[in-house]
Amino acid sequence: MEPTMAQYQAISKHLPKVCQEPHLPRGHLQPQQHRLLVARLHMASLAKEMYRMGQAPRFRCKGPPTSLASASGSFPNSGLYGSYPQGQAPPLSQAQGHPGIQTPQRSAPSQASSFTPPASGGPRLPSMTGPLLPGQSFGGPSVSQPNHVSSPPPQALPPGTQMSGPLGPLPPMHSPQQPGYQPQQNGSFGPARGPQPNYGSPYPAAPTFGSQPGPPQPLPPKRLDPDAIPSPIQVIEDDRNNRGTEPFVTGVRGQVPPLVTTNFLVKDQGNASPRYIRCTSYNIPCTSDMAKQAQVPLAAVIKPLARLPPEEASPYVVDHGESGPLRCNRCKAYMCPFMQFVEGGRRFQCCFCSCINDVPPQYFQHLDHTGKRVDAYDRPELSLGSYEFLATVDYCKNNKFPSPPAFIFMIDVSYNAIRTGLVRLLCEELKSLLDFLPREGGAEESAIRVGFVTYNKVLHFYNVKSSLAQPQMMVVSDVADMFVPLLDGFLVNVNESRAVISSLLDQIPEMFADTRETETVFVPVIQAGMEALKAAECAGKLFLFHTSLPIAEAPGKLKNRDDRKLINTDKEKTLFQPQTGAYQTLAKECVAQGCCVDLFLFPNQYVDVATLSVVPQLTGGSVYKYACFQVENDQERFLSDLRRDVQKVVGFDAVMRVRTSTGIRAVDFFGAFYMSNTTDVELAGLDGDKTVTVEFKHDDRLNEDSGALLQCALLYTSCAGQRRLRIHNLALNCCTQLADLYRNCETDTLINYMAKFAYRGVLNSPVKAVRDTLVTQCAQILACYRKNCASPSSAGQLILPECMKLLPVYLNCVLKSDVLQPGAEVTTDDRAYVRQLVTSMDVAETNVFFYPRLLPLTKSPIESTTEPPAVRASEERLSNGDIYLLENGLNLFLWVGASIQQGVVQSLFSVSSFSQITSGLGVLPVLDNPLSKKVRGLIDSLRAQRSRYMKLIVVKQEDKLEMLFKHFLVEDKSLSGGASYVDFLCHMHKEIRQLLS
């Protein structure tokens, strides 16, 4: 008699104990056990027969999970992409899988993901040993099927997927049916060298049911090999080797530059350097329909005042005298190398709007036989991609040349600021720092004037006029109606008033040493600084040093609204929005005056960064945050950031406009700025670290022959009070073939744009919806490539464009970031801080911020002066006998393995054993040995590359601080529920297949 299904399920879990020996004689089994064993084999045999006849068996045999999630983590149940309620099976359509996918022989447990393994056992991904040709898949040899189960043939892609174009059809994909052939290093195909790799499956293999007596053998679970999927480290290393030796010459239209991680020299020959402008794609679709189909965002990340390495020349300054720079009469574009001179040089045709303009007599020059002006190489605006014009009085406010800008230092002197030692430290530093204010070119001293204000719940202004013996204080207690009580003597020249300023900075810590005032104001402080600049008729910057939530009675008073229960609810967006509109109104007034605000925060508890950062954000300023500030631990970081911030070259009272040739236009902008209309980006201040990201959309068809042009024009006041125009030009290609678009994209810039798009999205949408939008867009980009550019292949293969093969890993890092998926230790203030920080980051900063660098320190020779090669950001890459440095642009960790050699411990930490190392140590001892010098030199080198000082934290293996360190190992599954790289890649593969089916 056959057992019932219920009987079978009740006892089947005991069967493996009985079945472990393949040839167990019948005499070793109890009669009941033997009957059950026969029943199990009978049911398995029946299942196999029904499968061959095309009928799904009515029953399911329980067994090991067949899903990726249950095999290697609980990714789909993490909440990242939704999950099924406990104990509920996935919808039938998903459980049955896609066409061409073998139905699993065993069902996954009910809580497992509905991600169905392909017939071949999962997406096949290669080890990235050599470059892949466009359209070539990450296909390796096919994973062998269990020999008793026949799999249905893979479903082919829709007809027409073979891409052909001007270059002819793409090379054939490596076919799994060609044993012994695999891609070679140069992208060609030839006989395999050495044994064929088996990329395996991320899923446990389905059981095989044989007709021979004896129980089946359980197969070991297989998992995607992390070494077989695209590696950021390998891509970075290949680009450095291939493109780091030769200069990047900008003369060719639509060239993709080297990666931001590669050190290269730029030669400007008509297009702006990639240090100034980077694009998501250097080949734009000719039509809006094609752009919609591809879903690749068309955007440029522009850094108008980017700092250049010493070996590259700053943009030339061109002075056209009273007539000013030459422009197109219709679209107002500035003269550039792409303008076409006609009629013997007497007129020129605008390359942006095609308008014909007269050439002024003083600018006339003859043309050579090619139609080019004979003086083209003598004029920067006719031969270079980036240059500056001196602006005439027409470009100034009120038709009046501006005064040099001013810096005002506004110091919180409440109890918290005094108690921590912040005020004394700051005043001591300012005495020497004022000698290093920015200056123009070779000027002997800075033209910038300075002023000082202290405040708690009232404001104190200081007269530091050079003729005074001692500084004078004036107190304004009416903070509801702010005014500046003095004009003469408030903003002064540092050299003239040095003695009075030094006296003031000595007195401030003593004056407030015994204060018990804990309440502070905020909005009136900025109003005071802005009014002072307005009275002096100049632009400038406020340096605001603030410690606590402004709860004193005054405009802009805030209440504590720190509510972590709102996370993952529809009200979560309120945590990122300002509490009151007063801050946006104030920011608008500051921009009109050219008053930029840099905010240094020193909170011990919640200060509502989302609200306080509004003014710095909209005025082009910066926010720095030092939580639980202690002089002994945070002094070096704070002072380093302050010195760099004060010495930055800044453009004041700036307006930026991006013009484009006919066919595309700028439609959206991201960054730290204000916009009162749809075209002009207004910046009270803009420094060399800030970027403005611009998105473009089609408004007409583009011409493949003429390409597309961008021109960024920045009008600003220099630190010497000179009004200038900085111009950057870039020519891009246009294409009618999707393959050309995908061949000329830059993933780092794409991720920079996507992160900014998402971080703005959380202001108005639930975070989960923002994450889902990112995943959908990425899947659409890759599905479009698969459908239109790749050769037909098995649905089980994941095919990625060569220049986008890192898109999934980088996107997963964005999804797991503290803004989009915070861990328990991330405060609401930290999330708001990171959100506003990323908004104006450049491509190099977002690259290392989302995918940190992990450097092993003892693998490379001690005498080597170069940085050690990085390893992938995963715990699997850590050796407990090594030491690693991890950096992400804001943090710096030194991880020490538990089995580290005693000599290394002695050389680095001056202690005799691992157990004696102080966990959380922030400074390495200065020791006179090669290893200590090498590691400290490397730390200094990494800090010099970044725009903010990275504080060092020493982390010992298996110490409580290690959880913080592991948060940055972004290829692994995160504690807050973010997917590992392998899991996310499989999830993306599933999304792509759903779109294609």
C-alpha cells in the first residue's frame, strides 16, 4: 500500500539518516524504514516520468532549497525588493518560472525567494580575465545537467537581436556548445588554455532520480564564484594600465576619457578637460524615442572651478577690453572653437543656434585654405575647450564693478562650545590662519576683509579698527529684528588690524569662560552676516561654528523632531525636509546678496541637520559635522578641514548657464545652488570641490554628422574682486545605433547622477519607492542592451555591456547607502548630512564613497613607494594575518587581523602583542622603522587626495568596532538588509528576464 502524502512528509525528514550509505543492505533497515525508502524512490521515479511527459507532478518533494536566497542569505525577504508573507508561496506565474527555464525538481521552503533557477543552473558569469567585445556575453561553458533529467531548450531572444550597423554584425557569442573554446585576453576566440572553468550555479543542484537500486546521492550546493563576476578592482587596474601612461588629448569629438581612478595628464585641444565636465554618455541618441528605449540618463557632471594638478595650466584669461567677449546675437553663446567663420572671416555662424553674426572690425582676421582663422592658435577661445574672459561693467550688479569679498567668522559661545574647548581651539587657530586667506595670482596679500561675531541667544559684534588700542564689543539682544550696530571697523584688512584682531581672539575664550547659557539662535546670526555684507556692498562668506539645536526664542526656532519610528513609513520623507520655510526664505536673500554660508556643526545630540543645512546648501556652501566633539580626538580633523575651507579659491556671486546645440536642452539640475528660473543656476559662492549635475532631454532630432555641443558659462567675482566669465565647451557624438550609445557610456558618472536623483527623490517619495525606481531603470538599461545589441543566447546567461559591467555592483552600493537603507546605528541627522553631502560631490568622490578602497598593507614590499593594489570590498578578501586600510573619502579604518605577526605589531603600534593594541586608536605612534613610515606616509597620501580630512580608526579583528568597519565591505550582505553583490546580480538578472519576457 502506498503511503499518503501526509505520512510521507511526516517521516521524510528522517530518511537522509538512513540513506547516507549508497549500498546499505536490506538487513540493516527496519521493515517500516525499508517500505518508506521504496515509497520515496517510487514517488521520485513517478515525478521523473511525469516530467518527461510534460506534466508537472501534483506533489512536491521537500528537500534542500533551490533558491539563491535560501542558499546564500535571505536577500528577497530583507524588505529591499518586497517579500512574501511567512508561510505563503510566491504567485504561480513566478513559481513556474520564465519560458525556457526548467521547473525545479524540489520546491523551496515557503519563505524562500521566488527567484527560479535557469535550466543551466543559474546565470553564468565569467572571470574577468580579458576585455569582452560589445555584445559578448559573460558566458562560459555550459553547466552540465544532471544526467537523468533532460532540460528544455533555452528560449531564444526575439528576432532582430543581432546588432548590425556601420561596423557590421558584432562578433559571435562564445557558444556553450563549443567545448574547448573560450574568450582569450584580446577578446578573440581560440582554443582554451588549461582546464575549462566551471562557473557553476548559485543554486543547489536538483536531485537526480535513477532506476538503479539504492538511495540517490545528495549533490553539494553550488554558488556563484565571486571571482567569476565583474570586479571593480580589475576594471580600475586595467584602465590604469591601458590609459594611465599617455596624455588624454581632447581634440577628438565624443572621446570617452580614462576613469576617475586613473592618474592621467590632459592636453586641451578644443574640448574641456574631464576634470571640468564628465558625461554619462559621449554618444547621444539622435532621437528622443531611442533615448526613451535605452533609458540611459543623458547628463553631465560639471565642476567649473575644478583644481588642476601642477603640471596642467589653469585656463587662460582673455581680455577683449571695453567691447567684452564676443557672443552670438540670438542665443548669447560665447565664442568657442566650434564657431564657423564665413564670408572670408567677416561673419560667423553660431554652432549652437545656426544664427549668422557679424564679426566686429577689431576682431576680424583672414581665413586659411581650410576656412580656419589664421590666428586660431593665438586665441584661447578659438583653440581651447576651457578659458576665461574678463567681464565688462555690463556683467556687474548695478553696472558697478564689485568690491573684494569679505569673510565673517561667527562663533557659538554657549556653554557646550566653551565646555568642549572648541572656542579656545578655534580662536588660537584663527590667529595664524588669517595669514592664508585666498589671494589672486601673484598678489602679496589677500584683498579679503574679515569680521567677527560671537553669539548664544544674543549677538556680540566686534569693532577691530586698526586705530583702536583694544577691540570693542556691541551686543544686539533684539534678535527678532536683526541689524548691524556698526559699519566702520567691523570688516577690516587683516594686516592693518592684526594687533587688535589678535587681542580679540585672546579675549573671547576668557570673556565667556564662566557662561551658563545653553540656548542658541541660528537664523538671526546669518541675517546679521548678510546685513553686514549688504552694508559693505560686497559679496562674501560666513563661517558659522554651531553646537546645538536653536531653541531660543527667535526667528527659525526649532523643536526636536527626531523620530526613528518614521523610518520605512510614508512619513519618512519629513525627516529630510526642513521644519520651517524661514530657512529657505533666508537662503534666497543670501543668494541675492552673494552671501555664502559654510556651517561647522559640533552636536552632542540631535540638531536637525536637515533644516540647518538648507542655507549652506542653497548658497553653494559646505556643511562639516563633528559629533560629540573632543579636542584631543577631533582637533586634527576639524583644524585640517577649517584650514582647507578658508584657503579654498571661491567664485562669489556667481551665475551659471548651460547652453546646448539645437536638438537637446538642459531640463534638470542637481547640486548646492539656488534657481529662481529654469535656466540660471545661482550660487552665492562656488569652490573647486563643488559640482553641478545637469540632465538633458531631446526637443528635436539630432544630426549624426554634426553631433551635439555643450557650453557651460560661469559668471563670478574672484577673490580679488574681479568679474570674470569661465567657459567650458564639449562636443559629443550622436548615434542612430543603440550599440554606439552603450559603447560610449561612463558608469562612474551614471552612478553619480543616479545617486543624486535618488537622494533628491527621498524628499518627496517613500524610500522604498525610490529604491525600486533605481532597480527598474537599471534593469531597463541592461534589458534594452540585451534585446537590441547582444547576439541571441540562452536566457540563462546574464549579458552586460562592456562599459557597464560594474553598473549592478555600484548600484547595489547606492541602494545600501545610509540614506536609502540605514542601519540601526545611523541617526536621522547623519542621513540628512550624507544626503546633502552627496548632492554636490564630483564623480571621483562618489566612486570611492559608494565603493570604498580596501588596501592590504603587508603584501607589497616595504620599500615600495606606490600605493598597494586594492582588493575587493568583501570580508572574504580579509586575511587574519594582514593589516588593511579602508577609505571612502570621509572615513579611514586600519583593520588588524588577529593572527598578525608580532614583528608587524611592534613596528606599527610599539606594543608586543595583538591583545595590547588599543581598539579605536586614532593616531599611529611615530616610529623610526620602514613599515611605520610607509603606513603613515600612505595615510597622509590618501588624505591629500580627498576634499575632507579622514579621521583614522584602528579596528581589531573580532572587536566590537569591527561591525562599523564591515558596514563598508559593500560586496557583502549588510546588517540593515542590503543584498550582497552576488545576490543582487541574480536579482537584476531576474528583473531583466521579466522585462524581456
